[in-house]
Amino acid sequence: MEKRFLRSYMDLLVQTCHRRGALATGGMAAPLLPQSQQTDSYSRVLASVERLKLLEINAGVDGFMVYDMNLIKPMQELFELHTEGDNQLHQVRDDVGVTPQDLLSMPSGGVTLYGLKYNIAVGVLFINAWLSGKGHFFYRGQVEDSATAEISRSQVWQWIRHQARLEDDGRVVSRQLVTELTKELRTDLSPLCHSERTKQKLHTAADMFLEVVLKRHFPEFITSYLNMDHTFLSSQSTREEETVEAGRQRAKL
């Protein structure tokens, strides 16, 4: 929310809603609070969430969402401390004059290897959760769902298409690099699988992620794409053929 285009979106949202007497809702805080309150990590996560939510409160929102229920009390206290009444409908934000340029401004910063790996992990793990009948999963201290999966796989597809370069070493984000990093992730996560079936599902998820980001034409929605039977079945049949072939090789030995 500190970037120009997101700050402008929030200001315009509040102005548009309040002019019509409608409540304006902020975003969701995805971080998970550590179990113990007597740790530096707990204080760090809480401070980070408070800082970002205070930006939304100052913009005039009437509420926001959190995933971790342990955040409800401190966020409620933060809201009550910086507002008057049950909402902020009185803030009509006549000072706001958002332009198309504000909403389309490109934030500074490039593509890093860490960011690329993170996007790949979120995309693969979301598909893995989807194949398990779940719509979200937990990764590095916060909840991830279809929204973050959409952002992650979209960025990877765009970086490949526009041949973005990594800030770290100048390498081009290519189909080959993304494929190598996806296979590397699959190898790293495989030991964490509790059974051969869960490992196979992870491998299928990695294959399907590559299928999505390496396509010439951008799939409009990842969830719609995952619902297409032929996509899942094609990946499954490939995996089954490999399993059968491996069995034949063992039989020959």
C-alpha cells in the first residue's frame, strides 16, 4: 500500500464508496502470528501488520480483514485508537483526485532470483493444494490462496515473455531457467512428502505449473484452467505412463 498505484487505488475506493454511503473495506492481512508472544518474530510480524493497516485506516477504510484470528484483537484496538465511531463514512475524501496515470504507475524495482523462486513455489504449492481439494496453504509464515497464485504465475509468464533480467546476475528469465528452478523446487520438497502418492501429486502440480507459465497464450484464470479435465488428465496420464514404464524396466532387470 506504500506504492503509488496501490495507495491511489485505496484513496479512490474510499472516495467512491463514501460518496455513496457505502462502507469501504481494506485488504486482508495474510501473515500468521507465531504461537509465543514473547519472541522477536511475534513483535516483528505484529508491527508489520499494524504499520500496513494503519495506512488503510488513515486512507479512511471502515474495516479490513485478517486471516489469523489472533490478529483480530490487536487490529480492533488499532482501529479504535485511530478512528471515531463504528465507521469512517464521514471521510468523503474530497481531497482525492486520482488520475489514470496514478493507477498505472509502475513501481520501482526489478526481478530478483528470490522473487522468481518465491513465485514458482507459490504457484506449484497452490496447484498441489488444489489437487488435494484445498483452496489455500501456508508458506513462510503466511496464508497463500488463489489470489496470490494468480499474481505469482502471471508474473512468471510475463517475465518469460518480456525476457526480464535478474537483478542478481543479469540472467534472462527464460523457459529453460523457469523449468530448471521448478524441477529444483520439486526435488527440494519431495523429501517432505509423507507417501509416494503425495510425492506424485507434487510432481503433477509442478508439471501443471510449467504447463501454465510456458503456454504461448496466457490462461485467463488459473482456477478455471485447473478445472479443465483435459489439463489434469494429460498430466496424470503422463505420470502414469512414466510409472508403468519404470515398472517395465524393473521387470526386465
